[in-house]
Amino acid sequence: MKIGIIIAMEKEFVQVAALLKNAKQHSTKAFKYMSGTAGKHEIVIQQCGIGKVNAAVGAMEMIMTYKPDLIISTGCAGASSVDINVKDVVVASRVVFHDVYCGPNNKYGQMQGMPECFNAPEKLVECALKASRYS
């Protein structure tokens, strides 16, 4: 399986890159990449910069360039809760926009014409939760 991992910050990128075997660094005009292997999987990591726009643009470039089977977004989560500590794993089963309001015909966080929330595939959530128990 080819797995893409999107990472915002340099210090996070370096930590994940250190886990890759046979690592090779490359870049495009916009982003820095490192590819290698972890176990039996081909891994491509990308440093895209902070913020949802950088993550979205980075995800599009990764999909178009590397065609991963799965993309994981990882990082420090920008202090999303005071209950989260360093090395805690947060697994989302669904996500919504936190900064969108398109009027009374939509739920808060719902982009007009889009679903109220985006659900993660249950199998991937289960795998992430299982893996987090071993980290």
C-alpha cells in the first residue's frame, strides 16, 4: 500500500522522516517530500505548511503526483484541546469546518451544497485506534 502523510511543520517532518527506510528527499516548487518504506508499505511524506489551505493544496498535489492509496494528516493539532498531551493520538471519525456559516438553511460548519459532516471510513478509524494503543 502507498501511504501519503501530510505534515505542516519542519520539526514534525524531520521526526517522521527519521522513521523511513531507504529515504530519498525531493521537492516540487511548492512542497518538500521524503519517500521511503515503513514495513511493507511505500511512504511519501510532505511538508505542506500550516493551515487548512496549505493542507488542501498539498493533498491535491500529493494525489496528482504520487497517487497514494491513503493520506494521513499528522501534526500537533494546534492546541485543539487542553486535554490533549504530547504523544496523544487523536483519531477523527468525522470532521466539519470550524469556521463556516452559510446562513439559516445550513448547519453551522456546513458548506453550502456539501454534507453536514464528512465521515471517515470505519475500517481506517479502527486501524488508527488499534495502532495508537501500541505507540
